[in-house]
Amino acid sequence: MKKLNLLAISAAVSGALLSGAAAAEVTANVGAASNYLWRGVSLSGESSQVYGGVDYSHAAGLYAGVWQSSEGATASGETDVYVGFAGEAGKIAYDVGFIQYMYPQDATPDIDYGEVYFSVGYDFAEFFYANSSDLKLGTGEGSDYMSLTLSYDKFWFTYGDYGFDDSTNDYSHFDLGVSLTDELSLTYSQNDITGDDDGRLVVAYTLEFDVK
């Protein structure tokens, strides 16, 4: 679900609650991007990716899904499975859940890891936090990621900070994006990792459609 927009899920579920839509909904998505951008870094060796997923949401707030992506130049793949609960309390939107990241084609299966996450949004601002107890990097095992996203009309700005138990790998990043159409987006991203801080411009095209 690394390209899945958690805010979009929250909005869809909240909309179903407010409008009295069908109790359950199944949707699917497919897309491609010029780079696999993940929290300010490229996971595809600066190459393109293709991806797709299926999501289930219930009007009560529960959702679940699966998302599959190529890893571009790394000739690997990724599968994400997630479940959560989203809704609104007055003008405050919230989302809490768990996601498991799996790399079945990788020769080192212990790079698989899970995260618990939550987000809180009000008007144009959203705070997101994710914690993993089993992400292995360097000599540490575990991570914390937090970000603040500000949006206006078709534009958004995200500042994120990634901390690891092996603190030598900590970094921060910012993303500036615009939705050119409902399907097409453009994002500029830059991080402060030494040797990886030149910035990236990523074009992504995603189609979403109802299954049920």
C-alpha cells in the first residue's frame, strides 16, 4: 500500500457514512509511475514501476485490501496487505490500522516487516504516524515515521521524518505535488540523505474503478 492514499480511504468511508451509500464497497486500482517514490527515496533504482490493488470498505468504517507493485530496476516485487478503521469525529478525520510489507521474490525473506499506523486530519492538515518493531536496517530493528501534509485544492505539501533504531540511517524529506487530473499526478521530492539529495520529479497515472 505504499502508494495507497490513506486520506482517500478515510474520505471514501466517511462519505459512505454521511451519504447512506451501500454498506460495503469493493474497488480496484492499477497504475504506473516514472519512479517508485517511498517516503522520499526511490525503491526502484530510479526506474519506473507498475502497481495495482483491491480494496474493501464498509460504511461502518472498516477497510482492508491488498496492493502489488514491481520494484523496477531491482527485478523484485512487493505485496502489501492491510486492515484498518477510518471515520470522522465531528470535523476531525481519523484512520488507524496495520500493514504488512512482503517481498516474496527477494532472497532474504527477513526484510518483510509490519507497521501499525494512525492519522488525524482537520481541514487542510493531516498528521500521520507509523511504527514498526521488526524493520531491520543496519544494526537496529524497528522504526518510527511521522509526517505532516498540508493540502489546498489540487496541491499538497508533505514533510516527513524517518527514524530507525540504528539512528545512523535517520533522514527527513519533503514532497510537493499537484493532481493534474483525477488520474495524473506530479510530485517533486527531496531528502537530506548524503549522496541522495538531488531531488526527484515523479509522474504517476492511476485508474480507480468499482468492482462491486
